[in-house]
Amino acid sequence: MLLSFLFFLCVFLVIGAAAAIRLQPTSSDYLVAGKSLPVSLAALSAVATNNSGYMFIGMIGLTYSTGLSSVWLMVGWIAGDLLGSLLVLGPLRRASGHDAIQSFAGLLSNWWGQRYRQLGALAAIIMIPFLAAYAGAQFSAGGKALQVLFGWNPGTGALIGAGMVLLYSFSGGIRASVWTDAAQSLVMLVAMGLLMVIGYREFAGPGDLLAALESVAPGYMHWFPDGTLLDRCLFVLGWIFGGLGVLGQPHIMIRLMSFAPPDRLWQVRGYYYLWFTLFYGATIVVGLLARVLLPDSGGFDAELALPTLATQLLPGVLVGLVLAALFAATMSTADSLVLSCAASVSRDLGGQRGESLRVSRLATLGVLVIALVIALTDNQTVFQLVLMAWGLLGAAFAPLLIVYSLGARPSQPAAMGMVVTGLAVFLGWRVAGLGSVVYEILPGMVAGLLAYPALKRLGRARAGQASA
């Protein structure tokens, strides 16, 4: 098991390190690969980055705990993600074609070539702590898996993951991240499919499996959670907005800014959504299988269902494969988060010094250290930590991207007001404990969108008073 795990980690490390051969000594190549990524690699990297330790650890744990109703996270999330792609992907790729745009904050502040420096700085200041926390959640997920399989301290797994990300990100930048993401996406899909098939073979047939699931708990196999029709609609709608929140995720958007040629949008969507649907569906099936094959005897950590199930069903070599896939999932997101965060530090806060490759690498190292500290000290579940970071970034930035993509040109104060409004409503909703009613990203994004016409009218009124 250990040898198999180490073998796959070495493969990923070699693939990432090989990208150093293609690296040009510029920050542009380090951060966006010269915007010349092949369509297939950009799409697979984006979807692998999207489906991280949150899927292997958090989503399987949620399905284990709540049952079939977790399928609506899949339906809502993919529907919202697709809606965001149809609204924004084409305009985003065209707007990001300018050579000066090498970060997500840079895109927000230069969409129309307007150079909103204060907006870029604000976006960077918001992104950095939450991208680092998000990356910390990925390292934490890897540490949890190693704890189950090898009995190691969770911090050991976090250190291994951070060390690998540092080595290949330092050597090849985003190209190394994308190359390893593409390889990791295939291993992730194979591992999940393997567990799904072998787990199913433990039952006499579909009827036997369904009967076992029905006996878990009353309502476990209900399509919707308990509540009124309004509760159910808000539940699904919240996850649609959760999927739409992909527009505010710098680590995913930066990949969709970097493929060439920029007009092959449907090919990108084809690779992306085929893999996304297959993997998400397999995750839910494995979560349900785990609930029957690993009865909850009290005190069981549902987020450890995947590695625990693998050790019970698979021979050591294949357990190593599953563990490598889980680690691949965490690293495919962590490296993307770290590089996106480093881009904001160097390009959006570093001024002219940020154009240096050396500064970009130093920013990568600094962000990685922060993420590792978070992984070693944070006590939240992976699922909750990821949802908080994802929702906050989506609420802050997705409304502005949508407004840009629809052709509007908000002033810098209006754009900054939209970002702050979405962020404030998200945090206020969370602090008020209303997340049980609907995922906080929904009110945050709606507030950010509604802020635009209000701020636009306010700006016109002030301009009229000034002219008078």
C-alpha cells in the first residue's frame, strides 16, 4: 500500500517537475503559461481543481451522513456552474487576452482596459486570506487520509502535500500545476470508479443494496431533506448559486483565462462537464455504499469514510491508488490556490516588482507557508471550511463578473461597492446563523447584483449635483 502510494506521488512529482523544461523566465509564463495551454489540459485542470479534497473527504462524508438528498448538491452545483459558463466564459476569455492581465484580480480591475488599481488591490486583499484558508483545507484533507491508513499524525500528510506542491509549483509554475492536474484527474476518476464497482459487488444485486440503504434510517433514501416545499426549493436554489459561485474562484478562472485558441469554448465545456458529472455521481454512490458497508457505530468521522472503505475492500496496491487519488485531489486544488494567491500578492500588491519571476516564486513560498499553518491549526471540517471560502469568494466577485459579461461598465466605486456588498451580506448571513435556511452565497450574490443599479443611480445623482 505504501509503495503504491509513493509510486503515484513520484509520478505526479516527475510530471510537474518536467514542466520546468518549458518555463520561460517571466512572471507571465509562471502565472498564466503565456495563455497558450491546450484546451483539453486547461479543462481537465479546471475541473480537477474544482473537485478537490472537498469531494473525496467532504462530499462523501456528507452523503454518508445525510443520504440520497445530497444528490441535489450535484444537480444544483453542476447546473449553476454551467449557467456561469454560458454567461461568462466567452467574454472572460476575450477580456483576459491582454498581456498585462496575469491574475484574477487583474482581470477584475482591467476588464475593459480601465486600470482600476484600487479595485485590484481590494480584490487581492480579500482573496489572499481565504485562498490560503481554502488551500489549508486541502492539506488537512490529505492529512486525514494518511491518519486512517498509516496511523500518522494528520500534520504529516499536510507537510507531504505542501512539500510536493512547493517543488513542482516552484519549478514550473501554472504549467506544472496544469500538467499534474490533468494526470491527477484521470487517477481520481479511475479510483472512484474502482471503489464504486467493488463496493457494489458486496451485494447480491440492486434490490439487496436498496433494501440495505432503506434500513439505515427513516428518510435516508428520500430525495429531499425534511421540510416544507419552500425549504426544499431554497435548498436546491442555494446549491445552484453555489455552482454559479465558480465565477468567483480565482484558481479555476485563471485556467479558463489561459487556454488557446480562445474560441474553442464548447470543447472546453465538453471535457469539463463530462468529467464533472461522472466524478460527482460516482462520489455520491460511494458515499451511499460506505454508509451500508461501514455502519455508524457512534463517534465515526464521516469524512474518513473513503479511506476506511478502501482499506476494507481493496488489496494494498489498490488502496495506495485510492490514497494517491485523494492526495491528487487535494494537491490539484492546493497548488492552484497557492499560485492564484501568489499572483495576487506579486502582481496586484507588488507593483512593478511583481513582474519579476523571483518575486512570484517568493510569493508562492509565503502563501504556501500560511496555508500549511492553517492546515496544522484549524479544527473545522474540510466540508465547512471549503464551503465558507468558496461561498465568500463567489459572493464577492461573481456578481461583478456577471455584470461585466453582460456589457456593463461600472465605475470603480460602483465595482468596489458590489464586491463589498456581496461580501458583507455573505458574512452577515453566516454570523446570523441563517445558513440552515439557504447557503449564504445566494443572498450574498443577489445583494451584489442588486447593488449595481443602486450604485449606478447614486453615481449619476452625485454627478448631477456636482455639475449643478
